[in-house]
Amino acid sequence: MRLTVAQALVRFLGRQQVERDGEVTPLFAGCLGIFGHGNVAGIGQALLQEELAGDPALPYVLARNEQAMVHTAVAYARARDRRQVWACTASVGPGSTNMLTGAALATVNRIPVLLLPSGTFATRRTGSVLQQLESPVAGDVTVNDAFRPLSRWFDRVSRPEQLPDALLQAMRVLTDPAETGAVTLALPQDVQAEAHDWPDELFDERVWRIPRTPVEPDLLDQAAAEIRSAARPLVVAGGGVHYSGAEEALRLFAAETGIPVAETQAGKGSLLHGDPQLVGAAGSTGTTAANALARDADLVVGVGTRWSDFTTASRTAFQDEGVRFVNLNVTGFDAGKHAGLALVGDARDALEGLRERLSGHRVTTAYADRVDRLRGEWDAVVTRAYAPPEEVTDRLADGMLTQAQVLGAVNELSDPRDVVVCAAGSMPGDLHKLWRVRDAHGYHVEYGFSCMGYEIPGGIGVRWADPSRDVFVLVGDGSYLMLPGELATAVQERTKIVVVIVQNHGFGSIGSLSESLGSQRFGTRYRYRDDAGRLDGEPLPVDLAANAESLGARVLRVRDAAGLADAVRTAKAAPDDGGPVVIHVTTDPLVPAPDSDSWWDVPVSQVSDLDTTRAAYDDYAAARKAQRSLLRPHPTPTTGQGAD
Ligand SMILES: Cc1ncc(C[n+]2csc(CCOP(=O)(O)OP(=O)(O)O)c2C)c(N)n1
Ligand SMILES: [Mg+2]
């Protein structure tokens, strides 16, 4: 079959299917893109041809910014539990480098996305092309080489003959839970348009199976034995619980054994609010309940977590001298962390295997009572934060709310199946602590890369993944200013997302971090430069509500708590195909969410001219003393040890 490389690529992608648990669905949802001279006549022509033929297998969506379109793709894939992905096409040079941040975000979060950066001529027949990077020391370097360290599979198709192998490898990585992340096929502009005679079978339908790799039975025996002999066990649930569909298996495991479950950002929603075993967020943005149990735990069972510093409170969360880790994970890389007993395999099946082996086992009544009490205490804290007493609200400037009030109103007035989306700033931490999740897919906070600007494009992807849910995007003013442009994409596609812009005139998060580290909120406020030459003047006359309105969004301006409730109700009632609704609310950055006495390692200058920094350094040095190495090995298993 004679087709260009781009036509062959588009045809191939449209024929890939994925299978999980017997269900077969298309692997690709579509192709997001922005055209330039690198792709307009290559991939662009191939997509046009498909669209004109009717019912394209790879529908095309025009985005506004290449970084943003990768966020949309990643959010979609995550919301679909990594079972369906997007391709993203960009032009040469800046179009492609704009996707780098999206590539890193995908790989860090272990979410599949197919990136198709365009490259300058493989033949080099024109000499240096517009937007080409020229290296004085290497003839074959292009900006696309920057994708290599960010991709789980990278290839450059410099000859048509290379395409089939590159495609098979790309599909393998996209559908492998242990390997997945950004997959990059760099496509030089001339090669995209070049015709070639392809073998017909390249375009046969292919079904890629997402495996459920079994954990070795002996290792499950050993893990069960360690859990039985633990006095104070704790489960930490990560994103892998969702990707494996292990929520029900985890719920039963925890209910039967009485073991409490704490959650990472990606793992939040593994158990639902009200579950008697759920003790909430783990780590630096954790609950008092989860952190108290972590401090004393003698055995920590990590399920689908990669143990980031936020989860371990920079290795201060676990203080028991003898604490050991059992890590259930699809990747050996994560399973081996903290010298854990590495259970490499699928979370759902392994949890069921552990449950069987632990039949009849329960934590002590004293431990169960402690879990129950701690859980209740934190729940009361959340209730108070959602509805702050007058002594707090009276202190706020006119028209301002506390951030926790905003989260509370959205939580209580949204439907249980609606999804909250967030990524950077002070809200992810507050959401982690305070958001009451009522549906396993109801919480979508990107905190692997915590990338400002993910929120709006991410919200669009979440909505497309399941249009039966309303999507509430919570975005700070700083993050909003990074990538507001996809609101126009949402208008174009009539995508209903509800964007709550939380205006606090700068970086509330980094501002308070700065203050706590002795750096006096330096450079974190959006202010005029004052007479002393510092950014401490009056707030800027920036009107983000008007900005959103100018992009075509419907905007609701909130002035008080009652107005916020009205706005959320109005947004809920807005038509499903009416495009984005923006709620603009002003909050006081100086009212923090309730504390849980946890810590995060951010190094403070060891020497300084500033009293504030010297004082912060003393605190820092003292806090570091709580860091633990978490290297304790496991006893060597004896074979045939059995469940006891
Ligand atoms: C792309 C990117 N740049 C920088 C940062 C570091 N950073 C984390 S939070 C933050 C400020 C966010 O401001 P805003 O969205 O207004 O939220 P707030 O802190 O006020 O809640 C910054 C600069 C980041 N996470 N992502
Ligand atoms: Mg802000």
C-alpha cells in the first residue's frame, strides 16, 4: 500500500486497540495539535484526508499551546486509568520544545501520551531551516534530542523503513503499566510527506493487552507473615491503586484486617470519604491521623506509590526504629525503595492474594480504637475548616474568603461523581488534607510534576474522558496566568468545565514557604514596584475575570460566601455543551489550612546576613535530625514458611 509516512502513521494509530480484563477499546482517542511548516503538509494532510473520509479514527483537535495540549492528553489518559491515550503533533523548533514540559509531566506521573514532534529535514537538502537548532559540534542534533531523557521510548524516523518497528515499540510502552510515560516519535518534515510501499499487515487491527502481572506466591507468603506479626501496620495507597482498579480489593483488605489506609495525592480516592479504615492524606500535606499512625508504624505497606518526598515528609514521617516496608508495585524500580520487600506485580490481584493469606487476621482492638479516634478527630477539623467561625471570617478583608471555605463550598455543592482538578500552588496541599472524595475518579490533582498551568487544559482532558461528570478546576492566579489560553479551546469544543480562579495576588504557597524559610516572602507577590525599588507596592489592576470573559467563557464574580454558593449552583446548572464557566473568587493568602505538624525538606542557607534566615536555619537543622534512612532489610525468607 503506497502512503506517505504521515498517512501510514495515522492509519496505523487508528487501528490499535487495548484490552484489559476482557474489555477491548480503541487505544487512541484522537490527535491534538498545532500546525506549522513542520507538520502542516505532512501529518496535517494525513489528518485532513481522514476527516474528509468521514468518521475519523483519529479526530483532530486544535489546541492553543503545545505544553497545554499535552496536559489535556495526560489528564484524559489518567482519568481513563491509562486505557486510552492521545497523540500530540507539533511543528519544528518551538512548537516541539513547548511539549517538553508536558513530556516530563507524563513520565513523572507514569501516564501514557504519544508525542509527535516534527523535525527539520532528514535530507538536510535546504541547509538550515527556519527554527532549526544548529550545533557546531554535531551534525545530527536537533531540539528533539531534548525529549530523550523525558521519554520512556524515543525514536526518530529518518527513513520510512524505520516506521513499523518504531510504532510497535511505541505501542508496547504506551500500554505497559510498568514502562509507560511519554513516548516520542520525532518525525522530520520531509520524511512525513515521503511516500513508501508498506506491507498490508502493518495496518491489521492489533490488540495490546494491559497485563496483570502476578506477584510471586512465595513473596506474598512472606508479606502476609510480616503483616501478621506487625503490631502497628499502615497501608499507603498511591496512584497504582487506581490504575489497577484495585479500590474494591483494597477496601476489603483493609476492612477485614483492620489496617488503616493513608493516601498519596495520586492515590487519593482509593477509599472513599467515610470508609472506617481511611485516615486520609499521608506526609507533608497529610492529616494528623495519617501522620500519627505513620510515626509509630512498624510495617508500612505501600501500594502503587513511588514514595515521593511529600509522601514520606522527606523521610521524617516514619519514626519507629524497626519500621520496614512492603512495596507492591508494577515496577521493580518503585518496589525496591526504602529497602522494601518488593512485590512486583499488579495491585488488585496481589491485594486479593494477601487477603486470602490473611484470612482471620485482625489488628488488635487497641490499635483499631486508636485508628477510629484519630480519624474522627481529623474529620472534625475538616468540618471546622469548611465553615470557619466568625472570629476567623471577621478578620478577613471585605469580600474575601478563606481558601478552605472555597474548597468546602465546592465539595459540598458538587455532585459526588464530579471531579476536582488542581496541580500547583497552595490548593493541592489543602485539597489533599481537606477534600472529601466520594467517587474513585472524583479527585484529580497532578502532584508528580505539580506543574502550574496544568489545571485548565487538564480539566478539559478530564471532562472529555467522562462528559457525564462536572469538572471543577481549582486554579490560583499564578497558575491561571501560565496557561489561560486553553479556555479558548474549551469554547471551541463547547466543553463545560467549571474553573474556580482563586485570586490572592501572587504565590500564597511559595510566599508562606519563603517566610517559613527566612526569605521574607521575597518575590512572591504580584505588586507594583515601590519607591524603594521592591515589588511591595499596591496590588496590580489585573482583572482575571475580564481576561476569562474575553476568551469566551461565562464568568461569575463572587463577593462573599453566599455569592460563592450561588455561583457554584449556577455553574452546575449551566448547559453541558455551553463551554467553560469561570467563577472568580478572592481569598486571603494569610489564612492557612489546618496544620498537621509535618515537614518538607527545603534547604535553608547555612550562612546569611539576615536574622530571619539564620533563625530559619536553626529550625531547619533541628528538623533534619528527624530524617531517617529507611534502609532496614527484611529477614531472609525461608521457603515453605506459609501464611504463619
Ligand atoms: C511551571 C511551574 N513553575 C513554578 C512552580 C513553583 N511554584 C509552585 S506553586 C507556585 C505559585 C502558585 O501560585 P498560584 O497559582 O497563585 O497559587 P497560590 O500559591 O497562590 O495558591 C510556584 C511559582 C511550579 N510548580 N510550576
Ligand atoms: Mg495565588
